[in-house]
Amino acid sequence: MSQYAHETAETFAQARACYAETEQWLASEEAAALTHGELEDRLGARGRELLRVLHQGHLDLRALREQRRDDVAGADGIARTRVEKGHSRPLATVFGQVTVTRMAYRAPGAANVHPLDAELNLPEEKQSHGLRKLAAIESARGSFDEAAAALTRATGVKTGKRQVEELARRAAADIDAFYHERRPDPAPDDHVLVLTGDGKGIVMRPEALRPATAKAAAAGSRKLATRLSPGEKHGRKRMAELACVYDAAPVARTPDDIIALPGKDKKDRSRGPKATGKWLTASVTNDIPAVIAAAFDEAERRDPQHRRTWIALANGNNSQLDAIEAQAARHDVTITVTCDFVHVLEYCWKAAWSFFDKGDPGAEAWVAEQAAKILEGKTAQVAAGIRRRATTFGYSLAERDGADACADYLTAKKPYLDYATALAKGWPIATGVIEGACRHLVKDRMDITGARWGLDGAEAILKLRALISNGDFDQYWRYHLRKEHERVHHARYRESYALAA
């Protein structure tokens, strides 16, 4: 028998014995008495153990065949001339725990280095990259407790809630860098490039609140012990900022496609431009300008020559509008900013309740009429008409509050309400894409009952959920493992050791 065959036979002897024992069990009367479901459960556990011992056999074979090197030096430049075999470390994998044995290269007063660790791209922590990947996926899907339970079900490895959270944070470490280097697939030049943003509050632990929120929460006093009174706030949320970039083929529309007067036929209405190539980003640590800057960077990657039409959909927040204009100047790009039409509708309804009793069908017809005029480009006339009506009928300040709020909004945002041009050119006029993202990325995961977030954990989960929603997880994971190799192993050696695969 050759040396190669002898080493292989020796290191995989336990695996062969495990397989033989499993085969015998499957042929036994005990297995024959099981239902298919019981058989699945027991064979799953045995199969996992077989994979574990196969993995262990491979690691033992790598250790057996590791050749001594004469050129090993750490990042400190000190040559490690002494070598000791048999240094081991545990590694928890998706199959169970194994032991990695390798040579340790030593020098007096210097830390040991292990070149085989670099070849295997071993993580710093005990848990393998496979467990880290599972933790990232499951933590982005549900609570950390649920993620820990899912890991145990899938792998048999018991992992605590804090360990899962730490694994998720490590998994998200390179997302920003990944997107900075990523080059999106091109879209046709006639497709508009749409940027949009919004925010959603997340319940945070006190130490994770922004200073102003924490100060307000500490200074506030609740009037009632069991619930908040009208106008009172918990003072326990920190705003997560979100942005989205997508492509859309223009679809020309008319005001009748957007809103129809009550009683009119709503059939055959154009559904408008469809979002494709959606890219999402979210952060609870970055503010509005930083998140808007990230969206512009993504748009720049998609259209570096600025050949396409850029438009931005905003919710009317002045900080958001200022950030969009600042980034447009920074990138030297012309961008048309449009405020979300649904927000305009809500203001029209506020005005309606100044003029109509609650539930009056006339309010619906009036709102539709005003909305149609706004869509036709008659924003100034609508604002003036609302004020005139409130004055003519002698409403008190309290009664006309909603009307004044609507007129003020229409007047202040008039430069961003050119819906007539947007509809004629086939552009979107609503922020439904980013509002849906707020529900999906933030509310569905971050707003779990009883959840209170730390800053690092919330940031990691937001980024992971955005990454998965973008469909980039698999591509990112390959990038992340390369970055892990550079971060963990390149820093330990004067000359790096390439990955084995």
C-alpha cells in the first residue's frame, strides 16, 4: 500500500466505521419498525455524525500532510524558526464540533503563528463560517432566540442568543465595502433612474438612543402610570434611515389614470412604470445625508456617464430634500425631485375635514377634484381656493387648521409637485417602493413585540435584510470570506498564504 493510500485509510477509518454502523442499523429490525418520519429524524442525526467524522478525517489528513516551512514570519517581521506539531483548536461546524490540528511556528517572545489556519481560512471565533452564514440568514429572518433554535435544529450545534447576535454582526462587516466595489448590471438608457428615501423608528435600549432623544426621555414624565396620554411619546425610538435606487421604463399617464371621481369607471387605467433592479440600503447609525449619499453612489455606479434621466421621490422632509440637492451638486447631475403624491392626498383630506362632517360623501368627491387639479399642474390655484373657502365661510382658526396646513404644504412644496410633467414623461410619482421597504426591512423584523435593540445589532440586521432583499447574499458571502481571509490571516504573516481553494 502506498504512503498516500495508507494515510487516507488511517484518517478515514472512523468515517468508514460510522458508515458501516449506519448501514447495519438501516438493515436492522429496529429500523424496520420505524415510520418514515421517525426514520428521517434518526437518519438525519446519524447522517450529520457521518459528515462530522468525514470532516474530521479530512482535517486530520491535512494535518498529517502539512509540510514544514522555512520562511514563516509574523507581521512583526520576526522569523519563527521553531516548529511544534500537534497544536489543536476546536471548531464548531454545521456538522458538529471538530478539532483542527496543525503546526505552530514559534519564536521567543513572539506569538505563535499557524500557516494552516490561513490555508483553511479559519475564523477567529470557535464557530465556523458555515455557522456564521446560517446565523446571518436566520437572524435576518426572525428573533435571535428563534435563530439560535433554527441553528440547533439544522446542525445539532447548541448556540446561545448572544453568540448568534455576534455571528450576525461579523457576517455584516463587509456589506458597505461590497456595495462600494460592486458594479450593477446596466439598464437601457431610456429607463429612468429613481432614488427614494424614508425613515422608520426602532425601539432602542437607552444607551443606543441619539443624545437628543435620550435627554428628552430622561426629562419627560408620564401623566399616567399604565399608558401614554395624548401627545406623549415614549422617547425610546431611534430613526432608521432607508434609501432605494431602481430602474423604471417610462409609462406615460394622465390624471385619470391616477385618481377617478367617485362613480366613474376605473377600468383600463394604466398601472404606471414598474420598478426593476431594486437596490435597498438601511442604517440606524447613519443620518439622512449619509444614507442619501449612499443612494447617489449606487446611482452613479449604474449611470457613471449621466446619460439617463435621474429623478428623486421624497416625502417632503426638508432634511431629505436638502440632502438630495446637496448630493446632486456633489455628483454634478441634474435630478428632478418630486414629492410623493400620496402625501399630498393626505393633506387634501386634512383640508376636507375642515369643510365637511366626518363621513360626508361630499368630502370624497371634493378631495378627488382637488387631487385631479394638482395632477394637472394647478397646485397654486388649489392652495388659493382652499384658503379662500376657509375665509369666505368664516371658519375659526381651529376649524380651518387642516385647510391651512394643506394650503401651506402645497405652497411650500410647489417646486416639487410638477405631476403634469412627470405623468407626461412616464415617471413614477409615489414612494410606495420605499414605504414597502420600511415595512419589510424594519417593521417586520425590528418591531417584534418586546424587542429593544442595541446599536450594533440593529445595524447588522438592517444591512443583512437589505442585502438579502437585494438578492446579493450569495455573491456577498464569497466576497466576505475573501475579506475575512485578508483581515484575519494576512495581518498575521509577513507573506500571506493563499486560500487552498
